[in-house]
Amino acid sequence: MKCLQSLLLAMVLHLAHGQVPLSVPALKDAKGSELKNVVITEAGPDGIKFVHSAGVGKLAWDQVPAELRQKLGWSESKAADLETLKKRISTAESALQTAATARAEAMKKRLKPALVRFTCNNEATGGTDGILNGKAAIMLGILGQKSGTVLDINAFKLPSRSTASALSTYVPVDEVEIPGLKADREKLAAASKGQGGEDTMIGGMEINKRRAELTKANTASQLIRFRVTELVYNGVLGVCDVGGALVWVIGANAEKGATITSLAMPDGEQTVGGKKYRRFVTVK
């Protein structure tokens, strides 16, 4: 069975927990072709990924049927919130990069920094404009500060590149942390892991890596016998013959409904669809 590549790095905009993996009888791809026996394996900020009877696929959210989007907990408002988050991060990272480039140029030219007092006004391209020594200026790499905030900061004054510009341009000697950027990155990283959490996002290469880690830790393998209830991109879900425990066996490959015996190493627990599964990784 083919494995989907795991998504890296899932945010405050959670999709409905426990809906993935989700089986649907059929689903149309981006070209309108109908796919059979579809199991949605990932639901992330950019859409869904799935396996089907003929292989694997993915769809952007605007290509996913409305009923299915609703079942997975996706909405236009969440999409809009995510775009706002991405834009905010992009603006902040662009400002940091602009400042880094200017800082390197100032150092190369051996400009002498000075301690200055900068009063923030409004955010501008690459930084924030304000008042420095009674004159209008722009401080690169500074964002997220309230108007009127006063910063005492060591900065380089950059040579003017345009006689048309009335603003003197400065860049801090050291990078200044942008308030909220770390939290925004964590939110986006969380969203990028998609529904279910990082532990469920295990593709082919990750299976081998996790198997090696468990082996190195001398994890004892167990012989488990179970009936397959669901196919997922990195293995199968099932119910043990003895005791009825729910299991997620990563690396296993079998038809839905089949009863199989597998030698596998225990790897904690994972909640799927509101049910707690004992997770295992097969021994090669």
C-alpha cells in the first residue's frame, strides 16, 4: 500500500478532532473523475489527502464537496483566518529579512552604530515609521509596536538612497523580536500538521525511522491478532480478537475485514474518531 508523505509541522483553527481517517464510498478528483473506496488520511490547512482504490490523491478545500467540508469541520471563516495568519507571518518575516540585509550592508560598510530613542508611529514596508531626534524616520525590522511606544535601541543609520525620501532609515544592530510572531508560527505549524496531530502523520520514510527508534530503545515486540476495520495511509485500524482492544498498526497491509496476525512494537496510544487506539509499528 502506498504511503502519503507526512505533513510537517496544527493551529488554533482546529479541524473537527477525530474525523480523520475518514472513509467515503466515492469522491471526485480535480478533473471530475470519480474515485472509489476513498479513505481521507489528512485534513490540513490547504485541503485533504487521501488513498483510494487506484492510488493516492489530494484536493484543495474549494474542490472538496460542501457536505464533506462540513463533516471535517472546515469553513470559509477558518480559511479566511488562516490566510490572515499566513499574511501576518509573511509580513513579519519579510521585515526581518529586509532588516537583516540592511544590517549586513551596514556592517560591510563599517558604519558606526549609536544608541537612539525611537518613537513608533505606524507600520511601514519593512518596518515602522516614527520620530527619531525630532525628525521623521523609519526603523527596519520593527513591527507589532503600539503607536507612541518609545524604544531605546542601538542602531545603524543607513545611507540615503533617494533624495526624494524625507525619511532617515535605521536598522537595529541586533534583531528585535516581533511580538506575536513566535505564537503565529506555532499556530501555522500546528495547522500544517493537519488533523489528528503529529503522531498520526507518519509516511513511508517516517515509519522506518520510528521503527529504528523503537528497536534502538529495545522495545519488546508483541504478536497481535486483529480484524482490520479501516485502511489508513500508513497502516490499518483494527480490533483485537482477544479483549477487543482497538489498535492502529502502522506498517501493516491488509484488506478491510481481514483477520491478520502481526509482529509489532507498541508505540503509545492515539485517539481517532473519539476512540482510543493502541498504536503499534510492525517489525520488518
